[in-house]
Amino acid sequence: MIDTCLFCKIIAKEIPSSKVYEDEHCYAFLDLHPINIGHTLLVPKEHSTNLYEIGDDTLSVLAPVVKKVAIAIKSALNANGINIEMNNDPIAGQIIFHSHIHIIPRFQGDGFKHWHGARDYHEGEMEEVAKKISLVI
Ligand code: ZN
């Protein structure tokens, strides 16, 4: 636990939250500023700043919980769909620096827009970018 970390304090129940799920490794609670009602944050209990720092063991535990919570939200709230999002680094919108996955219910006509600024590749750029990424994996 990191003393200055808001989510560590929520996991330790030093700060109240609206819990929707908890197990040995994960804690899920409602986002205080939801995109839609039921917008949930799933956090690993072990502190890590972001995706780059999460242990593979923790990630393998988180993935099925993402699915479980997403299905529960969809069912409980009669949502029409679910967005899964994780913001890593400030430029990507990360505000709290304890890894967390947003599970966001979507409703017909909710007006939430994403993928703003989608662009096209220039001639040959796509192959170049794919090669660049694949070389460092
Ligand atoms: Zn933390």
C-alpha cells in the first residue's frame, strides 16, 4: 500500500466507496464521476502505477474479473453495451496513479462519444508502424 494513493486507501477502506465486487486480488467500486450510472473501476489490490507495472500474475487474475463485472453491470442495469477502458499516463487521461480499469455501461442514446479524431494512414505508413511495434515486442 502507498500512503498517498487514493485507491490504496479505498481498498484498505480508509476512504468509503460503493463496492460492487471484492476478492483476494481485486476491488471494484463505482466511479464518483460516472460517464453513465454503473460506471465501475476495477483495481488490483497490489499497488502498481499503470499497465506497464502490473505483474503478469495479477493481470491474469484481473481479466476474468473484468468479464464477470461487465456481465453483471450489463445484466443489473439493462445496459445495451459495455466499454472497457484503461488510461495509462496523463496524456491518455490517467488521473489516479493506481492501475484501474473502467467498466462503463452504455445505453441507447446516451450520447457518449469515443474514438474522436480517428484518422487514416498514409501510403505505406501502416506497414511501417506495425513493423516498428512488432520489433520491440
Ligand atoms: Zn495504490
